Amino acid sequence: MPSIVELDTRSPIWSRFFTVAPLIVVGTLEVDGAVDLAPKHMAMPLGWQNYFCFVCSPRHATQRNAQARGQFTVSFPRPDQLVQSSLLASGRAPDGSKPAVAALPTMPARVVEGALVRDAYLWLECVLERVVDGFGENSLIVGEIVAASVDERALRASDADDADLTSAMPLLAYVSPRRFAEISETFSFPFPADFRL
Ligand SMILES: Cc1cc2nc3c(=O)[nH]c(=O)nc-3n(C[C@H](O)[C@H](O)[C@H](O)COP(=O)(O)O)c2cc1C
């Protein structure tokens, strides 16, 4: 039996161990119409219908933009876009622009007003559903997905092997804190025989 360490919950516990998260890029439009892109890892589908959520902060332009415009996009970058995705968290120039955004090729969203990261493998376009404030200094941003597209090479097909798909198109994971992983080897999950969602 390993010894168990109790953590002090009077301060944040999340730097004391590793957890796995996706790494996504949220796209919004600034007041002047400029594209803003920011990496997020606290992000996931919200339920079984087409809702997606991420954790943000009113201190971030992303949250202010999403609330002002009522829309945001989500791009799922590929492992070879890791550095460019990370640089989207770098500082702004004195004029308020974020030079790292210009370095990442984008393409227009189809349905909402906004931009998507070119060469990502999955793209969501969301209408803001609600913002839940008050998790310390953080907020939960929830969007309804009104358009979605996927690189054909990452699209699951009934006649193809899922393991081959992730091997050919590896996934990017943020291993919090401060690490990442490229996931290329995946396995069929051992569900109980009578398991139903
Ligand atoms: C790998 C990584 C993951 C991040 N995950 C989150 C996150 O889940 N939620 C969040 O609010 N900020 C997260 N951030 C920080 C913001 O994205 C970052 O501060 C960004 O520059 C905010 O830009 P904005 O002011 O244009 O919105 C993350 C940053 C990095 C580098």
C-alpha cells in the first residue's frame, strides 16, 4: 500500500500532480473586428448534445469578446501545431494586438463570425449559450455548436479501424501542468458487456 498524501485545499491543488486534458484554440473577434486566438485546456463537450464548454476568465479578452459577440470558435490543433498554439498565450503589443495570432494561418468560420485555425483537424463554431461566473476568478463559457467540420483523414468511418485513425492522425493532449503528449497509440475501451450510454 503506497503512503497517501493529503493535499491542503486552502490553496489550489492542481500543480501537485498530473491530469490529462485536450489542448484547443478558442477563436473570438475583438471589438475592432481583429481575430483573437487563445489556447485552452480546461475544455470539453458539455453533455451528449451539441454543447461545448471551456473555462475562462473575465480578465481574458476571449471571455469579453465571446460575451460581446455571442459567438466563438474552437479549433483542435494537431501535434505539429503545438508551439504556434502555445504562443497564442504570449503577450500583446503596446497597441493591444497579439502578434502570435498573425503567425498562425486561419480560415473564416462558415456560420458564425470568426476564424478557425487552418490545418487543425476538428473545428467547432459556437453560439454563446451561457456564461457561468463565480468559480473563483474563473467562468464557464458554454456554447451551442451550430457548425462543425473535421479533416477527412480524422473522420471515423464504419469500415475503418479506429486504432489506425489515431496512429495516422495523432491527437494532442495537454498534460497539466506544463507538459504535453502526442497520442498515437489508442486501444478499444473495455466496456462492460451490458453497458449503454
Ligand atoms: C497550454 C495552455 C493552456 C491554457 N488553458 C487555459 C484554460 O483552460 N483557461 C483559461 O482561461 N486560460 C488558459 N490558458 C491561458 C490563456 O489562454 C492565455 O492567458 C491567453 O493569452 C488569453 O488570451 P486573451 O486575453 O486573448 O483571451 C492557457 C494557456 C496555455 C499556454
